[in-house]
Amino acid sequence: MSDPILTAKNTEAEFFLLPQMANRHGVITGATGTGKTVTLQKLAEGFSQRGVPVFMADIKGDLTGVTQPGGGNAKIDARNEMLGITPTFEQFPATVWDVFGKQGHPLRATVSEMGPLLLSRLLQLNDTQEGVLSIAFKYADDNGLLLLDLKDLQQLMLFVGENADQLTLQYGNVSSASVGAIQRGLLQLDEQGGDLFFGEPAVRLEDFMQSLGGKGVLNLLAADQLVQAPKLYSTFLLWLLSELFESLPEAGDLDKPKLVFFFDEAHLLFNDAPTALVEKVEQVVRLIRSKGVGVYFVTQNPADIPEKVLAQLGNRVQHALRAYTPQEQKGVRAAASSFRVNPKIDTETVITELGVGEVLISTLDEKGVPTVVDRAFVVPPVGHIGPITPEQRQALLANSLVAGIYDTAVDRESAFELLKAKSDQRLLEQQQQAEAEAQQKIAEEQAKAEAREEKAAGSSRNDTVFESVTKSVARSASSSIGRQVGNAIVRGVLGSIFGGKSKKGGWF
């Protein structure tokens, strides 16, 4: 059985977190500047000392100090002296990750691994658009198309848009408006750095679960830039949690977790989250403990976490909350009501009085029952508090257990290449068909022109024959008429002579 983790202390008692109960999850809450990050570091060190690897987001950039031994901090020295602690400062093994590949090893996932539900959350799609995205994924699965990076999904959506009528008959309604909305979302995601996150080599979960020198490795996600894209940040952490849930085998009751996962700025996950997503989180949190994974949410107020999820968080550390407005006062009451009552203290009042590093704490006992809440000071970490230098970071990267594994991106044949080839082939066939139709049209026009010319030539020949016949007839007619006229003249002249004689003879 692993030793309990000394977490907090007051003048009368010490408060421990039991490793065998650590996979019952927990929560660290409190207003900005009250010491949540130091508490997180203290718990992470405690797990590492017991050989338990940890994953946590380094939002401010100051958790990397855990890789260096502590000491030389006057405030820490004063707190240790007040609590009667003589610390042994030490450093802890760590792997630094960065979705953008700048301050740590590149951390990638494939589009297929992310899936349509989380991508819909990431792209802020409505139900109709999510349905179209699901159809696209279904088509890719049915046709053996690998969706690895963003350009694969973009090319797939282009194909879906071009073949909407056919896909509608086979899978359901596909509207061009929904396809356009998805493409716009993918473009925005690309501009936020999504092209760096999606791809290969994708991270192997076993690389998060390593130990070195008997200590669990602390996996630090450089998130100071990532958190500026809150949907990408929260969706990525939820994806990682889901992958752990789906990939790890059942472990049963262990004396310590296989991995502890800290979800910092947890409110970003639940802000405007659709019901389906909240249900997914609830399911993962409820079942992942049987895989040996402990999940700890870090946020300002317990009210940031849905009740069904909060009810499953057995180990609780509450830093100070402010209560100046009615909304803040409501949050304080909600936080106080989440603890098991201690008749010796007024929990609701104490929450607003806590100093920096001072907490209300309740953890699970050996039977899994929450202890009564009490007031205490967090035991200071033994690693350095604060960021490391750029030179120390580079040395950390060079000596990492995963150095060289993820540094170079791989772009193998996937949906983009296959669909692009199909699209190019179809375009070529359309061009060839268009050219053939154009040639046929030209041939038809030429045939018509030749027919018109031949008809015109035939008409001209007929006119010539007609003219010849007409002239011949005219000449014959002219000759006949001429002879008739001549005869008439002769007859007339002679008739007048002979006629005169006839008349003259008749007179006599």
C-alpha cells in the first residue's frame, strides 16, 4: 500500500490524500491568486513520488519549475517553519508537450480519433450541421477513407457537398448550407493552429504513463497559447480523457492510480456545452476510475461543474472565494454545501476569510467516506515554484523519454489524396466529355454549312438551265411571231391589192 500524501496541515492535525482513493477523483477550487496552482503542484509531486505519472496543463508556464529542486524562496521557508516542516527539496522527471510544437514535443491526434461529437463541439455546430458531419464520417468509414488531418476532412466535406443528392438518398439529408458552415468552421480552426494539432504521428497514450528512477513522469502541456482558443483547449483535454477511457483495460481496485489527470480551467469545458457533451463527460468520469485513472478538475468555483459530475469528485480542496455580489454569494453557498459539515466551523463564512495557500479540505477515508471539512494550510511543494529558463527547457526536451519520436510530421496517403484523385479524374472526364461535345457541335455546324452551300450551288445550276430554256423558248417564240407578223403584212398588202381587184370586178 502506497504512503498517504500529506496535503495540508494546521496546528492540530494533518490531512492526507490516500493513493488508493485517488482514482475517486477530486476538485481544486478558488478565486484567482489564492494558490490553486501551488496546490496542484503539491499533489502532482506527491503522486510522482509514489511512481504515479501525471498529466496537467501548464496554463501560466510556471509548472515547469517542478523539474528543478526547490529552495531559496523566503515565503516557502516561512510557511514550512510555521507548519513545523523540514523539507527535502528535490526535482521531478517531466515531459513537456505543446500542441503547436513550439515549447514542447508536438502533441497530435487524428481527425478520426477526435470523432464527430467532439469536432462538432470544437466547430460550434448546431444539431443539423452535426448530423451532416456524422454522415461525412460514416461515408469515410464505409469507404475506407482515413481521416488524419484537417485537409482530409476539408476534402471530404467538399466531396460531400458535390455529391449531396446521392448521399442524401443513402444516408439522409445533406444540405449545402450545413456543408458550408462546416467548411467555414474548419477554416477558422485551421487559422487557430488546428492544422498543427491534427495529424501524425499521433500521440501514444503509453507515453503519458511512464516512470523514471521510481518517480512518475509529469506530463506538462504548454497551454499559455492554447488556452487563448478555449474550445480547442477544452475539447483536446476531453478527447485525451476519452481516449484513456476507451483504451485502458479494466483495473479494479488498485493501491494507487495508473495515471492522474488534472483538468485546469475546467469551466471552459462546460461553458455552453450541449447536453450530449455533458452526458459524455459524466459517463467518462463515472467509469474511468475502474481503469485506474484519477481525474481532478481545477476551476474557480464548484458551481462551474455540473452537479452530476461534481457529485463524483470525492477529494476536495477549496481556496478562498470572494462574495461581493449576489452571484458570488450564491457561489459561496454552493461551495460550502458541497462539503460534509464540521460543527466546529462555519464553512460559508470561512471560505471568504481564507488567506493565500489556506484551504478548506475534505478527502476520502479508507472506506471511501468524505471526512468532515476542516481549515488548514497547503504543505508547500519541494520542487521549484515558477518557470524554468529557455535553456533549461531545451535541455529538458533534448533529454526527454520521447525525444525525436514526434518532432517530424508524417503525411501518408489518406482521404485527401484519394478523394482528390477521384475529383481530378471526374474533372478530367467532364473536360473530355465537354471537348467531345464541342467537337461534335463543330462537326454538326460544318455539316449544316456544307449542306447550305450545296443547296445554294444546286439552286444556282437550276437557275442557269431555266435561263437557257427560257432564252431558247423566247428565241423560238420570237421567230414564230416574226414569221406570223411578216405573213400578216404580206397578206395585208396583197389582200388589199387583190381585194381591191375583187371588189372592183364585183362593181362591174
